[in-house]
Amino acid sequence: MKLTTLKHALVAGATIAILATGVASAQTAVTAALHADQPGAVIQPEVYGQFAEHLGRGIYEGVWVGQDSKIPNTKGYRNDVVAALKAIKVPLVRWPGGCFADDYHWREGVGPRDKRPTKVNVSWGGVEETNAFGTNEFMEFAELIGAKTYVAGNVGTGSPQEMAEWVEYMVSPTKSTIANLRRANGREQPWKLDYFGVGNENWGCGGQMTAAHYTDLYRNFAEFIRVPQGTKTQKIAGGANSDDYSWTETMMAGAAKNMDQISVHYYTIPSGRWSIKGSATKFDEQVWADTMVQALRMDEMITKHSAIMDKYDPQKRVGLAVDEWGIWHDVEPGTNPGFLYQQNTMRDAVAAAATLNIFHKHADRVRLTAIAQMVNVLQAMILTDKDRMVLTPTYWVYDLYKPFQGATSLPLEVDGPAYVMGKDSVPSVSASAGRDTAGVVHVALVNLNPNTPATVKIKLAGVAGKSAKGRVLTASTMSAHNTFDAPNVVKPAAFNDAQIKGATLTVTLPAKAVVVLDLT
């Protein structure tokens, strides 16, 4: 029907403009206030860390192909993956697991590769583990991409002595037998071991322990993580499974003084049920909304774990390390169920960006995270197929958010209508802001509504910038994703639909979009 007049209607908080052409356009009206004159904590670069476990094709083919491979490589590390990781400035890598860590014995992964024992990866798929990628290979990989090192130690099947000797192998500058073993294996100088995790998920695959039992073991094992005088390796305690607040209470009460950080693991399961995860690429809008609800639970969990930590550590000396997080879908049809290989769509990108905004909000406690995982596993940055590589929508979120590494968090309060779908209701727009070391203010805006654009008007305080430019990540459909044959379906583009007039920044966000702006 053709209309000759312009009419306006207000529907569920969104202004609907019905144009003379008969085409209806809708926009959600959102207001916000940026308090750049009230700086918060520094967003540590390690908040953008990655997780690389011996799982499926995460290490073998994903990172390591060996020097004899036809896939272009440097000393066995595939060149395309290394270049892609360096491009997003990966600040930290957590290795070797995961569940794999508590069945891993480091001595089996050092020395001549043809002499290393072949084991069975009992955690993931029951496949052979050649141990070709061990301590030397991991440490060299971290140096190659410019990342800090986070090694997870074996509490489940190991001993304090084994863990102490592993640390000595990595960091000792002495002429001890173990330090000389490192030299014999090709590394003269000690490595920098930035973080050491004392076990992994010890409430589950890491030993089925109670919190009280693990707390005692943690103090025992952590005592023997000894590094040379003048160096520092942060000790990370194995923390809770998502909302198990009693675990955090027990650990903080019994071992807060013995740790530098405590972990928490939380995976977004769109349905909220582990038995029904759902397809990564085939879903409707209700599942989209379900996913956003589950992803945003991260804020509640960090808030509650932090409140417990505040009781025992009001000075906030101990960090909260969210060292496993991300969306967990069903594996891709026809792939090994134990390899956890899944595609990655615009839905994953939006959820990741909204989660990063939550981490920025809690920068006073959250100083390290590791998305699961880096290559070919779960919510990966990168997918490979033999010699081919594709960058996922989640990769591009990390590329957009690079300016926040090391920036000072700034309060950004958002007020607007919710995005409602069926039983679900979430904020229509997620946002965060930070000022980098050069003084530039960056604003991240995420439109969680997959259908409706949003106009966001932000009142600015303490911002000197007069213009706003940046990049946008969006797509035509909720399930848009990149494939090896079509690798650029979801990729950032220049964004110019933002302007500053006086003390107001006005931004028009496309539906299902991630935008990062530089205010200059």
C-alpha cells in the first residue's frame, strides 16, 4: 500500500517511520553517558588471551605442521596462522589444557621428537598424541607471536616434584641438571614463564575433587613453584565451574594469600542445557536471543565471584582469571565428536563482543581471560583445512577491539529499550569505553538486536575528541559465516555513521553489529 503522508508510531520502545514509498524502517532509540573524566582500572592486555589445548586439530595442523610439511611454515609453525595471530596482537596463550593438562607429563614432550613416547589423548577423542609439540615448541611459539606464556600444570595425576622440576626446566638460569637438560634440548637462556596454573577444573576432569581437598592440594603444589630471584611468575588457582560460588568461597578462605589469581570457567550453551547445544549455523531468532541471554550471564557471575573475593581480598590484589569461556555448539556434521570443531557466525561475534564489554566493566578484578579456543576448536579465531585458512567473525571482533589492550576503562552507562524475543529480554545495546596510552578514547557498541538498527546518543564528559570514526562488523543474516571458499562474507568495513556535535556523540548502529570508534 502506498502512503502519501509520513506517519510515526511508537512500538515497544522503537520509533517506526513509515515512508511515502511504503517501506517501513525501524530504529531503537538508546541514550548513554560516557564519563571519561572518571577513569577506572586498566584493561590488562591479557584480557584478550587465547586458549590452545591438545584437542582435535587445535595444535596439530592448527598451529604445528612440522618442518617437513608442504604447508608453508617456519620451524614447523604454520606461517599463515602465526601471521594472523600476530595481526590481532595476541597477548597471552594458555597451554597445554584444559582437561589434557591434568594427564600431561612434561618430560614426555621434550628432547628429540623421534624419541618422545606416543600416548593416547584420553580426554579428547582417544587419538594418538605424538608429543611432537611440547614445552620447547610452545615457548618458541609464544615468542614467535609475541605472547605471554600461561602453562597449566598437572595436579590430577602429577606431583609437586614433577611440577617444580617443570618450572625449573623453563626458568632456571643455573647449571642444574634440569636446566642443562633444557640447554641440551636447544634452549640456552631460560624462558619467561608469566603465569602458571596449578591444575585445571579439579572439580571435574582434573580429579573430581572437593573444594576443600583442592584448596589443601593447591597450597601444597603452589609452594614448590619457585622462580629465580628478581623474576615473577603469577600463580593461578583452579577456580569454579561457572556459578559454583561455594568453590570460590572455600578457595579464598583457605588460600587467598597463596595465589595471584583464581580462575572461573563459563561456557555459553544457547539452550542452557549441555545435552542440547544446537547447530552453530542453523538456528532461528529465538535461539539467537537464547544465546545472548546465556552469554550475558557472565556479568552476574563475575559480579558474584568478585563479591566473595572482596571479603577476603578487599584490596583486590588477587585477579579473577576467566581462562575458559566462549560459545559451545554441536560439532560440525561428519567431524569427530571429540574434536569440538564448530563453525562461527555473526551470532558468535556479537556474543563475544558483548562479553568483552563485560570484562572491560570488571577490569578491576578481571585481568586475564582465554577464549576457547584459538584454532579449530569451539569458538575459534581461525579455522584450517590442510593448507587453507579462514578467519572467523570472532577473530574480527578481536581485531576491532585491539585498542582496548592496555587502555584505561571509562564508565559508559547505557539506557534504552530491551531487545525482547519470546521469553527472552536483554539490553538492545552493549557498550564499553577506554582511553589508550596515547590519550585517544575508544568506544565499543554492540547491537544485540538482529533485525533493528539503533540510534545511540551518548553524552560526553571529559572527551576532547571532535570526530568519531572506526570500523563495523555486521552481516546480512544472523548465521552469516566465512568458509574456505567464501572467506570474506563477514569482515570489518569502515564506519562513518557517527558524529560529535557539542557534547553529544550520535551513532547509528546497524542490526546485529559490532562497532568500535576512535574519538579524535
